[in-house]
Amino acid sequence: MFERFDVWLPRKVMHTEFHTPARLDEKLKVVTYFSHVGRTSLTINFDVMSAEDNALHASAYQVLVCVARQRFATLPLPSELVHAIEPFVMDSAHARRAA
């Protein structure tokens, strides 16, 4: 990202909710997807689920803002990046079903 596009994606928002506790030694999986891509920011989601029965243990998201690497001035997301993540943009219900 930095070398190719000369941009930085710092976090603006970071939020986590814990739904049910995981058991010691329980096998977990993390489902990662994008729920929103705007002009200058994107939202990446992380769902922590049981590998056996897909029980949701935690859900989190981060809003990342595209800025110039040197000046930290807001910039539009690089179109090549937007195109690359398009297949991974979905709502949480779709992402969890696909898991």
C-alpha cells in the first residue's frame, strides 16, 4: 500500500462486541470482509466464530481512512484497491452464511 500507492490507511474507528465466551481450546475461525467502501474510507469487519457450529463469539469493525503518506491529507481510495476488494464487500449476514 505504502510503496505502490503512497497512501496510509490509519484507523478512525475501532469497535468490538463480545457476544458469547469461547471455551479454552475451542477451535475458532475469523471471518474477514468489507461492509462499506466509500470515496475516502472503508470498513473492514472481523467476526470470530466457532469452527464447529458457527456460533458468533465476537464481532468487530474498523473504519480506515485513506490519507497521503507524508501529509496525512485525506485522499480518495486508489481505484485499483477498490477493484481488488470488491469481491469481499458484503453485509454481515452474507459473510456469516458463507463461512
